[in-house]
Amino acid sequence: MNRLKIQNLIDLFIEASPQQWLFRTLAVATPLGAMLATSAANQQLWLVGLAIVTGLAAVSALVPDSDVALIVVIVVVWRWLAAVDSIDTPWLPVAAVCLLGYHSVTALAASIPNGGELERDTTIKWLVQTALIGAMTVGTWGLVVMFDRRDADGNIVLSLLALALVSGAALTIRSRSLT
Amino acid sequence: MTVLQISPWRASPAHVRATTFGVVGLTAALLFRAPALLIFVMPFAFVAVWSTLTRPKADPTLTGEIAPRSVREGEATTWTGRLSNIAEVDHAIALIPPKAWLETRPFSGVVSTAVDANDTEAVLSAPIRATRWGRHAVAPINVVAVSSWGAFRWQVHDVSYRIGALPLPEVFDAAPSRLRANGLIGLNRSTRAGEGSEFSGIRAFQSGDRLRRINWQRSLRADSLHVTATYSDQDSHIALFVDALADFGESGGIDGAASSLDTTVRAAGAIAEHFMLRGDRVSMRVWDSRFIATVPAGSGASHLRRILDVLASIEPGASRIGPGAVANSMVPGNALAIMLSPLVAPIALERAISIATTGLNVAVVDTLPNDLQLDADESTDLAWRIRLLERQREVRAVQRAGVPVIAWQGPGSLDPFLRMIARRASAPRMARR
């Protein structure tokens, strides 16, 4: 790291507004919360994983407009899938909502320069939006648990329909995002 | 104002993250029958769909302005940006990059505004304070509109702003003095009788005298009409010479230490303002590093503004004009010449001597800061010391030639010089018979 990069990093710390510090703290705390939820569901504390996620989350908090946040999400989800089999544990929606909060706070932090502060109305609007999606996530978890407890057989037609729906949605999103 | 479009609506890394993780995760959850993955993926998929459905369809329109464009140093102006056509915009942000001698509030230069669904216009505004005189170019103002979930961003640069910061004249006052009056109107008493306010005497009425001048008490006693005679009020011509060839010392702006050029410019403004308020005419000649600016003699508020405008256009830098160009500058007849200079370059002193030899009253105001920090380098420091010793010798030589060199100290700085002129004016003179 050359001297200019170190200076830029120091400037990032010095010039950050109190609101940005709050966003950065949340950006580190939320994936850490998801990892702790995984540990709570698994009853095992993976310290190396915690350290890795904390480091990556810290980098993404400093540079929120980067792809590091996607890596953080993938690492946390991979850890859950590798360590926890149960889906009816309440720690699952907790971890998912933590990741949603992480995405939300990183996106918000990336939308404003380092020293700036967003208006209170904007942060409240984002808080409400995040809470709404969080509630939908918990609802989805409830539905999944309900279907899981019914122990129904897989339906190839429904699965194909769902895949087609996802593919259509993906194509729509892609076309509307790029044009 | 010129708006430079930098980018239309573009997907942000946050949207790429939500879309990628949402789509890939959902597909994997369905293919591998992983309900836990579905729970993790769903919020990202919801966000991706929400962001896509609320993607703004048209580019906003920015109308920006800075008003007022001209302020006194230390005063603030306001940049206002109005964004219209803002359907589906979540919030808007403006960043005014830091620039020397321009302060923004908030200090970061970032202002933001929330946009509601019913809003037709988003207004961003930020005060900008000029902390030093001069013409300051505002760096391109970066305006960004952000859609829901920060998924799409639209960006423009608002450019081509200049703020003119007029120098704030220092507090200056001079004791009432008798200057050589040669104009038609003004506050200075003429040696001739005429229309004015200062009592001269009582004399017999003459044809053309105004009736309100009749002194009735004297007229009754003398049994003939007498009038109160007055001295006519006339103005003087003050010729200012401003040496702006170089700037010495660190400038801290209006709130900090003053460099030599700060003192020169503010002192010139103060002297001009003082004499113009008295009704005198003031002309000015600036020896700048780029040009020689001349303001002809005049009086009144608009003329003062013109003088301050020319002072604000000075840019300190290395000299590119030779001594000849300075020496060729015209000196108005019968003017009181005041030269403001740090006296480091000998040009100003040479010019002062040449003006004095024409018989005009001339004073040199020394504007070099007292607490000038010498260079840390030993050789440069030694060179500076030698130059300052030479400067002392040159100043003494000028003083011996009858030109007073006065250190600028604000109010009353010119009083000894003005008193000296008054004494000279009232002293008996040799006349040919």
C-alpha cells in the first residue's frame, strides 16, 4: 500500500460524518450478528470465520460501493448451509434479516459521500422499507416451515414453473437494469 | 451555469449484489431443494424486484444557480440546485468539492434532500463563504439522484461558477486635513471664496449673490445689503498606486493572518472608501503580475465598487512586467499620490521618487507583514535577510528624498503624512514679483 492509499484511508476515517460512522458500525455488526446466529443454531463458535467475516465486513464498510459486500453475504450463507441443517430454528430468519440489514445499510452508505449526512426522512424511509422486507422474510420462513412440516412430496411441474418464474424475473430485471 | 451530464441512470453495485445473489440463490434453492437458502435469498430477491419496478424512467433536470455572485470577503452566498422530473427518485445529494478560500456549510460540502412520492421538485442548497478576496472558481458541483434501495444513480456536474469576493476594507480613518483641492465639489475647503459652508467673511452685496446669503443684522447696521461669504467646498484627487507584483507571507484569509497582498488590497480599499465618503475623487493604478489595471478618477458608490472589483481581480504571482511598464504609468496632476507596496521589489520605490520629483505629494505605505516567516532553508533564509537589509537602505534613501514611508497600521496610518501636507499648504511660499 503506497503512501497515497494510506492517506486516503486516514482521510476516510477523519472526514466520516457521525451518520457514516453509524452506518459503518451497523455494516460490521449485521454480518457478525448473522454469524453469531449461525453459531447459536449450530451451538459452535467458529472464531476463524468470525474473524474473516469481521475483516471483510470492515472493508465493505469502508468502501461500501464495492463487491466485497457480496463476498461477505456468500461467506455467511455458505457457513449457515454448511453448519446448520434445520430450517425451523428461529435463528434462520434472524440471520436472514441481519443480512438484509447489512445489504440495506451498505447500499445507503454507498449513496452518500463520506462526510455527508442523509436527511432524517430518508433514513426513516429506508428503515421502514427494510422492516417491511424483513417482515416478508419472516413470513416466507413461516411458510417454508409450514410446508416442511407437511412433508409433502416434490412436484416437478411446480418446480419447473418456479424456475421459469425466476428466470423470467431475472431477465426482466436484467433488461430493465441495463437500459 | 452549465450542466455536464456525467451518467444517465445506472445500476449501482448494491443492485448488482441484490440481483445476482437473488437470482442465483433462488435458482440454486429450487434446483438443490435448499429451503434455508431460499430464506436467505428471498429478501435480496424482494429488494431486486422492488428496485427494478421503481426504476426511474426519465432523467431529472437540474437548474443550478449561485446568488449573489459577488460578495464581500467573509460573507456567504448560496448555491441552489433544483431537480425537476424526479418521479421514483428516493433522495438527491450534492457535493461541493473543497476549494481554497471557499468554505461550505456543512463543512463536508455534502447536502442531501429526501424526495417524497408527491414531490415535483427537489431543492438542494448550500451556503458558500468566501474567506479571501479575489475571484474564486467553484469546483464542479456533483449532483446525484438515487432511486429506491440505492439501486440506480443519475449524476451530473454543475460547472462554470465563479464567486467574486470583494476585499473587505480595513477600518481606516484619517484626521480632518487640508488637502490640495482642485475639483468643483467636495468637502475640502478651497482657498477661493464661493459656494460652501465654511465662513469666510462678510462683504457688500453684489449682483448674483443669493438672497439666503444676505446677513440682515449687518445690513441693517450698515444701511446697505451685506452677504455672508464662504469658502467654496472642493474635492481632492487621490491617486492610489497598488503594487501587486508579488505576495509575501502566509495568508489565512479574512479569519487569519494577512499576507502583504492582503494588507495592500484591504488598505487600498479602505483608503479609497474613506476619501470617497468625503466626496473626493479617487483613481487607482494596479501593477499586477498579469496586467496593469487603471481606474480613472471618480467618486461615488459605483466608483468605489469599480475600484473594489479591480482589487478583487488581482492574482498574486510572479512578475511578468518590466520596470519600464511601471515607470510609464501616468500620474494625474495635482493629485495626492499614495503608493501601497511591500517594498521588496525596488520598482515601487523608484516610481515613488519619480512622482515626488514632479512636485506632487506622495506617500508610500509599507505593507510587508511584521511577522514574516523566513524560509527554513539556510541559503534562502540568508538571501532573504540580505534582501531585507537592502530594503532598509532603499527605504532610507527614499525618505531622504522627501517621500514618507509609512507602515500600515489601520486607522490613523496616514495622519502624520496628511498633517505634513496641511503644514506645507499653509506655509509661506516664495513668490515672484
